[in-house]
Amino acid sequence: MAQARDYSAFFTSLIVHAVILLGMGLIHHQLTSNEPEVAIETIFDDERDQAEFEQVLETNLEVSENLSVTSGGMVSTNVGASTAPAVSSQKIETSESLKEPEIKINAGEITAPGEDILGEDLGVGEVTGEVGAVVDGYGTAMSRISKELIRIMREEKILVVWLFDESGSMKDDQKEIADNFNKIYSELGIAAKKEKNTRDRDQTLLTSILSYGATVHVHTPKPTVDVKEVQDAIGKIPIDETGLENMCQTVAATIDKYNTMARKTDRRLCIVCVTDESGDDGAAVEEVITRAKRSKSPIYILGRESVFGYPYARQIWHDPVYNLPHWIQINRGPETAFPEALQYDGLHGRWDAFSAGFGPYEQVRIARETGGIFFVLPGKEQRLAGAGSNQDRQFRFQDMKEYQPLLLSRREYDATRSASKFRSSIWKVIVTLNPHLDKQLNVRELYYPIEKKEFYETGSKEVPKAIRAMGLLQKAVDILEEIEPLRAQEKSSRWRAAYDLTLAQCLAYRVRLFQYCLAMDQHAKNMPAPKKKISNVWNVRRRKEMLPPDPVQVKLTKVSPEELDKQLKKSEAQYKFVIKEHPGTPWAQRAQYELNLGFGMYFAEGFHDPRYKKIGKEIKVPKL
């Protein structure tokens, strides 16, 4: 009993310090003027460098008997991240590698082009590409690609280079594409019969198959017209064990090599990239765009939607030894040049996979600026893990029209954000509460020792981190409440939504962490015996029901159940405001998820398979 009292006294003392620091929203901290500046290049650790009209294409896997040829960048007025036509590129640096396009943004109404414009072939490179052509599968996407190639073939011959990422998660996708490859060639065969410039399709279209991970592999020794050879080449794509996906470097190298080859045979180079990740070398995106524009090479990308405001997703992999499930991190975003949402979930870094409604920034920008198309492959991914992985991953255009990402270069994006106190303040909060930069923000949620002594030792390390995080959250609330008058002046619906959700989360996460401290204190002094013999750990569980402070905690912390309820209602009201102001968007989806999850905390017994300790020995976890 004496030992239990010691545990309780320790944790209660920590909670007292938390309330002194936090005051549950009653004490306002002022930021000092000598706070260090935030680096703008990236907010991630060493693991990362760091609207559009959405057209749903019909699911028709039959070979088309009639051609419908329109310029890729003009279909349904999908012309980049604004309603204005793209302006000509302008040099902002003398270095060739730093040439970036100047893009004008306005919020005018989108108007459909007339029939005379839709019937005119504007040519590759003269219009911006599509950033979100939603397709029901690879067959539909490849049919659309065939029409794009037909359009180009009306004027010149083509060399098409297909780039496949070598991650293990792409094997099923590669097989489906190989099976559908005859669709492209069959439709191009129709074109050869009807177009004067494409009478001999063997001379008009050549195909090369490459794959990439950390390095590039060529699977067709020379460009070919043989469909069987193409299909066989796709089947030989290896799995890259490094887990690296240097997409930008691969595309740049492909342009350098194959554009020379294409020019020698009077061909236009076109690139099709197939990937389910955003890549590890996104800093090179502008170099790719510069080279593609110089060679007039459109780049088409078949990919997945980004995770909402977050660079990572996780896929489930079962090891072949014990069939244990493992969550493996992959790169899948964000949808903007820099994240515009918290990377934190109130205890640690995010584990969710909610959809952003748009593709990863680098890929979408490449497709847009080179006159290509980013194809959004919808539907549930069987191996995607985390909250939101089974949610509907396709938002309505009407709901998302006002929330399109600003697809500027990172330099231009940063300049735009820095010029606004409203936006730069939100960014400062995102950086401050980033667990990828500040590891102390990661509070343990799973696998606390089942024995009291070991539980106490582990908990005594985690509670101080929770207290510190509560203080940072209060500072964040202060920053956000200070700029609240600027919200009405912000023209961007996307940034207003970012403000509304971030404020709701900061308010709610203070309550969540206070609940964690209460749960830790009460569990330490009243730890029950496990009900199941198999149980070997304690796990933190989240629920709607709030854990009220007991009389001793109320006396020491001065936080009554009424005050706790007041803070809870304030948090819930802000989430409901997000849902009302931004219906049918990722912000509303996240707000509803948080409300459904609740802010209460408690400890529950659980089982952690001891065979997980054999990772690195008997179990070799791949890098997808």
C-alpha cells in the first residue's frame, strides 16, 4: 500500500505541475521575441526532403471504335490550379536548374470552353495539364492515355517511356497494367487506319519500359513495338529492397537519355510514371519541370491521392515466418508544397490515412506544368492501414472547388505564405507541434509493462512529455487566438479551413493530454489485476467518456469536473464549426473523426505477441 501511495504522489505531483503550466486554458503564455526562427526548407526529419476540376472518367475497358481527340489540358477546363491560363515562363535565376514558371492565381469562375476550342488541337506544352482525372482503374486510365498519344501522333511520331516504381506494393498494379497494355495498341491501331500521319503504327509509336527505386533499370534493350515484349518486360520488374524511390531523379535522367534518342528519329518523347508513393527526392521537382518543358515532353502520372496534410501513409505487410501484421511507412504526400495541417494527433505523430482529395504535390505539379495528366486511382486500398484507410477516398468537385492546393514552386509558395501573418502563424504552429522534428512530443500509447514497478518506471518518463506538450499546445492556442481577427480577411477557403481545424485540435488535444495524465495517475494507484491470463501489456485507449478527476486530484490541481466539461464543450464547439463551415471536405471529415473518437483516456489490458521481438533476426521487414 505504501508503494501505491508513492506512485500516486509522484504522478499527482506531475499533474499539479501540468495545471500550473497550463491552467486548462485560463493562463495565457506570451511568446518571447527571441524565439528561434523556423527553417522554411522542410519540416521533416532526415527521412524526407521535403482548382482543379475533377473529372470522373467512365469505366469502359472495351477497345474504342471511334476516336474522340481533344487537347489534354483543355478537357473540362482542367487547366492547373487556377482558372487563369498559364502564362509564359520567366527566368528568376540565372542557373538552368533553378528556372521556375511564374503562375498567376485568381478566383474567377470556371467557364467551359466552346466547341470551337474543344475541337482545336492546341499542341503539347501550350496548355497546362490536368491535376485530378479520377479513373475507376488502370484500364480507364490507359484508354485515356491512348487518346492523348493519338492527339500527338496526328503531328509527329512518339517514343513513350513507361516508368514503374519498384516498391513491393506495386506488383499487383504492374500485372494489371501489363494485362491492359493491348488496349493502348489496339486503339492506336484504329488511329493508324484513320490518320494520314499514322499509317504505319510500327514506325509511329515506340515503347520502352524502365523501373526505379534507388537506381534505374532498363527492361527493353531498345524501344519496341511488340506488345508481348512490353508485357514480358513489365513482369520482370524487380522489388527494390532499399525502400528508396527517386522519382524526380529518374524522370530527369529519362528525359536526358531518351529525348536525345527521340530527336534523332524525329519523335516526341512522352513519359508515363506509375507509382503509389510520392518519392524521396521531391526537392528536385523544379529541375524535372525545367527539363520536360525544354524537351516538350508531357508527363503522365498514375498515382494515389495524398494523405491529408501529411507526408506518410502506412501499409500492412504480413511476415512469411509468423504471419504477423506489420505497419510499414511509405511516402504519400502531402498535397501542398508544405503541410497545412498538424502532424500531431494529441499523443504522438499521426497514424491515420485520411485522403486529401488531391494527389501528392510533386507529382501533380509535374503533370500540370508539363501538359500531362495526374490520374487519381480511387477505391479502397486493401493494404492501407490507419484511421481513414477505409473511408470514401473521393470528394465531390462541388465541395472541393474552393479548396484546391496552390501549385506554385516551393520558393513562390513560401514567399506567398510568409507575406501573410495569418498563414505564417498557422505554419509556425504546425512546425512547433511537429513530432518528426521534436521527438519529445511522442508520448507512448501502446505496450506499457503489465507489472506495477515497470509500469511506474515507464510512466514516469512519459508523463513529463505530456506536460510539456500541454504547454506547447497552450502557446499554439495563444498564437491562433491572436490572429483570429485576420480570419475574415483571408481570401483562401483552404487557409481558413486550416485555421479552423488547427484551433479545434489544439483546444481538444489539451483536454486529451490532461485526460492522459489523470488516467496515468489513477491507474498507477488503482491498478487492477489483468482479467485474462494472456494479457502482458497495458495500452492507452481513447473513448468519448471522460475520466473525471477524483477528489484528491481536484484538490491538488484545482480543476473541477465542471471546468473540465467547460473545456470539452469549447473543443467540441470548434470541431462542429469546422464541419458546418467546410462540409464535404477533408477538414470536416477529420473534425467528425475527432468528435467520434472522443477525448477520454483509460488504460486497458492487452496482448503483445513476443514474436515481434524477433524483427531483425528471424523476421526481415521490407522497405516498401
